[in-house]
Amino acid sequence: MSEQYEYVPHRLLRRRVRDIASGVEGELMAVINENVSDTGIERWMELAYIRGASGREFTTAVDNVQPVEEQHQTARRRRGGGSA
């Protein structure tokens, strides 16, 4: 039987990120390619593990993760705050 997960390198590891699905911010601790199936048919998915302000980690799809700085710069541009 093969491993049920593998670590994946990611450019935002150990940086502050935001989960766009929930709006929660935290530090990206790991990205892991996991078999998320509970049946006999494997289903692999890249999950991001984010540690929130409470210290508890949660998972989200890696596509839902974006750097916090990018969010703040976009918001400033929309408000007319100039370039950042």
C-alpha cells in the first residue's frame, strides 16, 4: 500500500495567507497532497494547512490560499489609495 499523503513545496509556506473560502487569515504551515477518499477509489487533493490566530490549524483547498499582502494592496487600489 502506498503512502496516503505527500508534502508539496509552496511559495507561501511560513507566510501570512488568507483562505478566500472562509476569510480566515493565518500562517501557511504545509501543503500536502492527500488521499481524501474513504472508499476503495483513491481521490487525491492538495490541501493547505493554515494555523489561525487561535493556534489551531485548519485545511482548505490550496487554490483558496492567497497572500495577505496581495489582498491589502488590491483593497487599497480599489479605494483609490495609490499603488503599493
